[in-house]
Amino acid sequence: MAIVCQSIRPNLLLVNELLLTDEERDRAGARLVALLDSYERGLPEAEILPAPDRDALSSLLATPMPEHGVGVDGLFDAWESTILPNSTTVAHPRFLAYVLGPPNGIAPYAEAMAAAMNQNCNFWQLSPAASVVERSVLEWLASVVGFPSGARGILTGGGSLATLQALATALHDRVPDFHATGLQRDAAPLVVYTSVEAHRSVDKAAAVLGIGLDNVRHIATDPLHRMDVHALRAAVEEDRAAGLRPWYVVGTCGTVSTGSVDPLDEIADLCAAEDLWLHVDGAYGALFLLSEEMRGLMGGCARADSITLDPHKLLHAPLEAGCLLVRDGAKLRDAFAFDSSYLTVAEDPLMTDYMDYGLQLSRNFKAFKVWSALQAFGVSAFRDANARTLALARRLGDGIEATPGLTLLAPVTLTAVCFAVDGASDDEHRALLERLIAENVALLGPVVVAGRRGIRACVTNHRTSEADIGLVLHRLRQAVSRRPRRAAVAGEGPGGGTAATPEHNPV
């Protein structure tokens, strides 16, 4: 629907046209509290993936920006009539398609306060409290990983930017005079190693920084979908023999597809022996280190030269809040610090100038929402929430294994549960996903595991309950029970993939 443009505040032009009156502040506060409350209460019955109202969105696009504003009530009306109904309900307890959890309960209030303060977190004079808050958050995150006291880091817009900055830090550390000459030199090409299951941000960072995709090796994985260390060692030896320069390895602590965790200790041993920089992509999984039961699996994170984390995943901060930590903090600063007379302030041992630790100069106060949630709820609340999602994912995996007609495609290592309907075609899997969302049962996603297509649920939602998982399992069992019985096909492996009859068997 089009937004009606009318002026309701001409008297403010004599005061300040960009401020609210006392009455308008009261009205905005009341409507915001009511809207947040109704949104929260309505989540269980909300549509997970509402069909976009294309007429309303087209009207929004076609309506010019108003010369005179619609005022507080007009704006809130537009939010409620057009924006919210056409937004994916990420906070719904059965939003299970991606590694994306809903914000924690204090987040909207912390975000509002951060917007009011509008701190520019570049050098400490512009944001003294913010500088200390970010340092506090980063030091805590480093302690969770197991990094030494000399580690330093920075909060970023997400894992992709953190990966880019990690690669840039390693380039500066390992390539002489990198700031001056970059890669424009007569030298052996640098080679990056990661697994075939790695996040695409590794390739993107290598391409953007001039490493080149031809110099990125995607190492095969073992039967558990983890990087094969023997294959990694062979690739490094082969490249050295060819006159290339191996220098950077990316291990993954929680692959996006299956949640597998690379054998990080073995990879760290190899990197130490071969003098390779070890980066760990822990955007999905590393913060499961809060759970004591995961430390045996993930302890190798502490041996990395750098690691990426995503507080907007397992700490349930609202987007965006990624993080890069570097074991030797001096290397991070050396990579990004540049002198500018107009930005010089006196050094203070309590403060940090984050413009010297990353790409951005203008930076918002990302640390505030992370710090505020940790203060409000305590670390144990996040530990418990993460443990609950791990348990729910195992329950879903166990239920799928116990259901004739469904096959797990990978072990449930973290919270990703990958499975297939036995004998179902790609179209049938797609139809099942569409039916689940059409019935508002759950939003799941497609996946390909070892060449086989199937379905993936990822339980990273702190609102998800036993009842939600039970409903998903019940609906999946209904779907497979309605499929015609299929005769065994000679040579078909467990779980199958070849139809016994030519007829179409909808799920």
C-alpha cells in the first residue's frame, strides 16, 4: 500500500525539524513497546516465510520519498502494514534452514541505545566507553577460544569480512614489504589450502586480495566430511616441489553443510612443521566451545594463528556482529595501522584505536549488543542455550535414523542435520520442502552431501523446543509413509536414489 504523504509537524521547523516533540517521543515509545510485545507474542503462530505481497512492495518502490514526512504514527503504520508482513520470520522456532538464530531478548533495546549514542568506534577519543566495551568482549572471546593474553581482535560485519582481514593479516606477516609492493613482485605464487567443504568466503577473500583462485587448493575430505590431513600434506609437498609457496591453511570448525569439524590438532601439527599460517573458520561452530562437552572436538582452535567467530550466530546478537581474533595481536595491528595526522590522539593503555585493527574507519558500536546480552543474561544462559540446540539436533538426527524411508547423509556433529527421503528425486525433495513451508511446519533447506541431494535442518534457534522437533519429525514420517512401497533395485546402496518404477511418487 502507498504511504500517504502529509505534513503534521510544521511547528517543528522553528525548533529542529529532525527531532521529535515530547508528545511524539511518548507516542513513538508507546508504539515501539507495543509492537515489540505483539511481535514476540505472535511468533509461534506467525508465518515463517510469508508470500511477498508484490503489489504492496511494488507500491513501496514506486512511491517517491515524501517531501513532508508522515510522522510517527504514519511511519509505524507503514512498518506494521508493509514491512513486517513481508519479512521472513527468522525468530520463529521452526526457522531451521540456515545457521542464523533469532536475536536475544535484550537486543532491540541495546540496538536502540547504541543508535542513540551513535559512537564512532575508530579512535578512542570519539568512543571511550565503546573502546573498553569492545576490548572486554574481545578478551572474553579470546579466553573462550583459549588464546593467550597477547591476542587481539576486532568485531566485524560478519565472517566473510573477518576472513578477508585474516588473510590480509597473514599476507602482511609472511610477505616482505607487503604494504609497499603488495603481490607485484617476482616471487613464487602463494598457495592457500582449505577443504572442499569450506565456506565460499575463503575463495572470495583470495580472489579480492589478488591471491587468485588458481592458487587455492580445495582438499578432499574423509568419510566424516573433514579435511583429509594426508591429502593436505601431499598437496603441500607437491606444490613445494613445483616451485610454489605454500603459506596459508584454513581449517573449519563447523562446515556450513554438515557441521563437520576438521581435525584441527592434526592440521596444526602439519602447519607447525611446514611453517604455514593456520586460520580457523569458526563462524558457525567455534562458540560451541562454551559447552565443555565440545572442547575435546574443538580444542585445536586454541592453536590457530587466527580465528573467525560470529556472535550474531551462537551469541544471538542481531546482525551484524562477526569477529576476528589473531593470536599475536601485534601482527593484526601491523597489518592495518596507518599514520594520519588528523586522527592522532594520545595513546592510553586502557583504550584501543580500532581503526588500527581493521579495514574500517567509521564503525558502529557492534560490541554494545554483545556486551549487553552477556551482562543481562550471563554466560551460563548462552552455554545452556547452545547445549539445548545440540541436544535438539541429536534428537532430530536420532528420529530420522529411526524412521524407515529416511536416511541421514552425515553424522550430526553440531546442529546441522542432513537427510534424504529414500529413493526420492530432486523434484520430490523440493516438493517436500515447499509443502513444509506451505503448511507452516518448518523452513528447511536443500543440501548436497558427497554428491547426494537431500534436505538440511540447522538447529541454531534458541526458541526451538522439543515440541517443535517432534512436529517436524511427525510431518516427515507422514510424508514418507504416504509414498508407495518400492521394490529393491539391484545395486542400490542404503537409502537408495534410483526409482524402482517409472511412475512419479510425490512425497
